[in-house]
Amino acid sequence: MKLADIRVVTDGGPWAKHNMPCAKCGDKPAVIQLWDGTFQPCWDCQRAGWKTVQIPKYLRRFFR
């Protein structure tokens, strides 16, 4: 299996272009948070209530 080649291009302003698909639907581009470099689902999936979160270490064994 080949890993995705994700590219983020920015000039330092409050915008960026990338090729990361939405983690939920996979059809539309994801939303990048430039302050921490993470990706959230596309705007339509976010309106439906989907978010990307990091699970604390002590809870990870319940989500395997």
C-alpha cells in the first residue's frame, strides 16, 4: 500500500492550497488549520457534525 503524497503550498499568509481529501466523505478537499497544521473534514461534513479529535492516551485502548 502506498501512502498519500500530501502537499501544502502557502506563502505565509492566512491561506494555503493542498491536495488532502476529506477524511469522512473523501470527495471534497479537507479544511486545513494553519495555526497547528491539522486537517479537519470538509465544510459540508463539519456542518453535519463531524470533527477530527485526538483521543487521550488513557482512552485509546477502548477505541481499538
